[in-house]
Amino acid sequence: MDVTVENVVRTFGRTPALHGVSLNIESGELVALLGPSGSGKTTLLRILAGLDVPTFGRVLFDGEDALRLTVQQRNVGLVFQNYALFRHMNVVDNIGFGLRVRPWARRPSRKEIRNRALELLDLVQLSGLEKRYPSQLSGGQRQRVAFARALAIEPRVLLLDEPFGALDAKVRRDLRRWLLEIHNKTGHTTVFVTHDQEEALELADRVVVMSEGRIEQIGTPDEIYDAPNSPFVFSFIGESSVLPVQVEHGKVWLDGKPLDLAPGDVPDGSAQLFLRPHDVDVIDDEAGAISGEVKVLRRHAGLRRVDLDVGAERKRVEIELPADLNLNPARSIAFRPRRYRLYPISQALDS
Ligand code: ATP
């Protein structure tokens, strides 16, 4: 099912939580709403679910005005961070709940409900645990039951709010892979909220980056990571360092020296150079390169992280180098960013 959000505004008292958000989600897409705390992700998800209403704007499900539909009529599958399973029901009854409470005319028989619940239990790879109660399951297992319960009603859209938020890092990683498999098998239009950029980039077909109630950028994980359209997206989506530079005469200048970097379409004037630790090459020749004094060396998995002080303002820049490169603190090294983004200072200040 297609979901369209048109110019949605939501204010709580005087606080605007969403400032005119527009978004189109295609049928079968897996979309992540990504942003820091308070950026409006949950408010948008709740509006899609019918648990909240916009102050202004429209929500369409397959072109139909969804705001006229109740939560039940919208037929959305919801999964929240804190499982929300019924403690007094075993697994199979939890999964079948949404079907058992349907009006009589649309309710499948008991046998059909049980069979559907067992099928879903198999899909979420928990066969054999049907008689357990939630307290007898691990956090990851409970969350998989919550998914099965959301899928049981054959939802038109699946809405997930930080579904793995309460789980430890390893279980989160496993469940991410698992969610992708389930999505590929079932093809439900899915919207999930996360503040974890790694999770969003790994799972989503498209990522919606939000900040302060606005959409900053919508794109595929590659577009968001490789071409962030603002300093906010660049720094939110991965590790980054920033250097103040000047763009003049078609060149990028740091402390009055030209760098071997292309300014692209950035206009003349002050700008900020954003780079990521792993996107640099250390070079011998300082001409056109950025040089800095080694301050701190740290082992970082298979590599070495180096903090450098760069330029007259002694800006701290973090770069990543092979672990076997021998470096001494206080030594000066030169590097060139392989990939970088330049933002005019006006845009940097806006973000
Ligand atoms: P988090 O990751 O912390 O859940 P979020 O991006 O989901 O954050 P929202 O929960 O949508 O953000 O909140 C957006 C803004 O709206 C915040 O400033 C929040 O304080 C405010 N807000 C949300 N719900 C209410 C409410 N019921 N009453 C008043 N303000 C609210």
C-alpha cells in the first residue's frame, strides 16, 4: 500500500513537533525515520497509525483519506520498543489476539486462527515455543512474537517504533538481518523509527532524516551517506571532522594555502570542509594536502585512529590509518581526503 503524507503539521500547545512534513512511501518499501531525540519521528509514526491526529495536513493510504479511518479500519501492524505482549497469554494466543477480537463476520475460525499463528511462529523462527508465556522468553524472542502478532492481522502497513531499542547490540544486529529476511518474504510496506544511523542505513530502502520536526533529506542509504545535503545530515549520519576553509578563485584554501580539492558549485566565501575518518589518504608531499600534528593515537579494531591538530585554529581532526603505520605523537603528517563535502558557511549556520 502507498502512504502519502502531505504537509503535516502537529503542534502540542505552542510546541511544534512537525512543521509541514511531506513524504511519499511506495508500496512494499522499507522506510526508516531517522533523527535525534525530539525530531518528531514518533509523532509522525503515531499519526500514520491513527493514534494521533495532525493539526494540519493530509495522510493518504492508497489515495484514500486515512484521517477519516479509525485505528482498526487503517489495519496497521504496530510494534513498539517495549514488546507490549499480554503477560497472561501464551505465545500462540498473543499472536492470534488481533484476529480473535475482530467482529464476528470477519473473524476466522478458532482453528484457522491457531494455524495462522503457528505459521507466523514458524516465519519468525520460534516454532516449538507456542505454549510459553512472555516471561519465559528472551527480549529478542518477545520482540519476534510482537512482530508475528503485528503480521497476523495482515496489515496494510507495518509501523515499528524503535523495535530493537531495548535489546543488546548483538541481538539487535541479528534481528536486523532477520527483519530484512521477513520483509523480503512478506513485502509489507514498512515504516520504522530509529535514532541509530547504522540500523537505518543497513535496513532501509530509503532513509528519511529528520531534525526539529522537519525532513532534512530523503534518499537511499547510499545517497544519504555519500551525498548528505547539509552539515546536519553529514554529521548525524556518521563520524566526521570539520575544518573552516575559504573558497576563492576556483580553489579551496586552508590558512592561505590552496588544497588539492575541488570546490564544485560552492560559491566564493567562507565554507566548512566535512570529512570522515576512513576517507583519507596519508601522503608524503605536503603540497595541496592538509597537515596536522599527531595528538592522540588509539587502536580501533583492525585500524588505528589518530587525532590531529590542524591549521592555525588547531582544529581537532580524526583520521583512520592502517594499524601497522608507525607514528609518534607530536609528529606532523599530511593527508588528503578521498571523499569530502563542502558547505557554504551560511548553510552550515542554518543547520
Ligand atoms: P525520541 O527519539 O526521543 O522518541 P522523537 O524524534 O520520536 O524523539 P517525538 O516523540 O515525535 O520525537 O517528539 C517531538 C517533539 O514533540 C518533542 O519536542 C516532544 O517533546 C514533543 N511532544 C511529543 N509528544 C508530545 C505530547 N503528547 N505533548 C507535548 N509535547 C509532545
